Amino acid sequence: MKLSDFNYQLPDALIAQYPAAERTASRLLCLDGNNGERVDRQFAELENLLHPGDLLVMNDTRVIPARLFGRKETGGQLEVLVERVLDMYHLLAHVRASKSPKTGSHLIFSDTVEAEMLERVGDLFKLRFSDRTDSARGVMAILDELGHMPLPPYIRREDEPDFDRERYQTVYARRKGAVAAPTAGLHFDNLMLDKLREQGISTACVTLHVGAGTFQPVRVENIANHHMHSEWLEVSDEVCVQIVQTRAQGGRVIAVGTTSVRCLETAALSGTLGAFSGDTDIFITPGFEFKVVDALITNFHLPESTLLMLVSAFAGYENIMHAYEHAVAEHYRFFSYGDAMFLSKQVAGS
């Protein structure tokens, strides 16, 4: 398929700049992947779409304050966007400056904090952070103090620390490492999760540390030639057991977000679901055979994005494109802080 097959027209006014006042107050567009039927609902009605015995699989990654502003030793201003934390002192990052920093140069972020540029790694820069007043202080502590929440480029405002550090984070976020939120999970609050568990709906957590590459555009017209960025994920033995038990008892595996889909389907690429820990560059496009996920909760995705391709593979290309036309006409709110969809998988031949 061609990149242009995944384009659609979206008025700027429909790109959400802030989330709904309450997490569960978003709208929910339900799409049946088999017949294309659409129903407009509220996210608070999710309990009516789930059944006792179903399993919700969520991504428990935690967004780090991954955007830093600083200067070169020569005084030039720069911006750093973390792509991946490597260890206590080192990370890979995008660096935006008038001229790229050279190997061995130092980037200054405060009176005591700086980073040495060690080497280029493709389009990224490997940096080593240090604090002159505390040699044991690691990069995570530095980011917590000096970093800004890495809001996506289509949110055209500065981050508001007290607000976005809470709302650009799921209530079940646990493992630090993402530089973008698994946004489908932003619609859940603890009260809803407790209520779902009381109804006999189980939950399980996988981890995928979302990288800034998730916002990189596809630059080739033939999508088969696109090189997918890599992200680190982990699916445990315990989660695999939960999935097998859910299936054996007639329940559905419902992924909360495309990152959960990428976790589970990566763990089943061999043909059998098994524990997995490591990098994935899985690229899911129409024609992909889903082995694990039965239904998907997801936000609306950018035109011509790999995530729009993923949901098209899951619920059917024509179904998705028509649903997006409907969502625009009905003034749904789009992207990270926007509304959600509930998709059932299109079964082959339907």
C-alpha cells in the first residue's frame, strides 16, 4: 500500500491541546471490525463493552521529563530530547542546535549539571551527564529536577509542570523510561479500574518504553520500504499465563493502546506466545495476522502514521478510514489528549 492511502483531512481545531477535565470524560467511538458498524459512546460506558473473564493488557511505562534546555560552551542555545536512557549516567538523545555538538564538547544545563557528547549514534547523540556537586547523582534525578514533559509537537503550547506531569501519565505508570505517553491509558482513573475488576475483568501489565521515534513521519511512498524505529519492551511469563488462561476460559484479550499490541504481537512472532525482553521494530500494516489481541482501545492517530496503519490492519482499512471521516464530521478530539476508540478485530474473510 501507499503512504497516501493513509492520509485524511483534519482541521487544526480538532487537535486536543488539553485533556478532558476528568480522565473518563472523553468520547469513545466504537467500531466493529467485521461489519464496519460505528456507535458513538462515552468512555465512561466502557464497562458495558467488556465481559467478565476479559483481560485488559496495559503498558505500565512511565513518561520521564525528557526535554532539557541548555547551552553550548560557546553560548549557543540548544534543546535535548531524550530518546533512551542507557544507564545511570548515559543516554541517547536528539539535540537541536544551530550546529551539532562535536565529540568531546560539553552541554551546560545549570550551574552544576552538564553533559559530555561522547559519539554520534545514527541521528542520535550519546551523552554522559554529571553534576559537579554530587558525582553519584544519576540522569533520572537530573531529569526530574531540570526536565520538561515531552509533549508531542502537535500540542502547540509549553508544558505546564504541575498539570502535565500528572495528566500526561497513566494512573498505573510504574517503570520509568518513556518519552511519550501510551495515550489510550490516559482515559482510565483508579475508580474505573477498581469497578472493572469488581465486574470480573482482569488486568495485566506489559512494558514498552515509547521513544520519540513514534512521532517521526514515514518518508517513503511505498510503506513496505519504511524502516521502523526500535523500542524496548518486556512481556513476562506471568502475563503469558494470564493470556492463555483468559483464552481457555472464553475471555478476550483487550489491548489498551497500540504499544500493548506491539508488545503482545512481538512476543508471538515465532507463532507461539512467550516471554520477551528486548528491542522490537515490529511494523504492523494491513495483511498482518494478529495472534494475541482480540480488541483494542486506542486514541486517534496522525495521518500517514505507522499507528494509523496498525489500527487499519486490526479493524480493516476501509472501516478505519470511514470511521475517521465520521470522527472528523462529529468533532471528536484527536491525538494524545483527545478522545478514544474501541475496536474489535476484523476476522479474515469478513
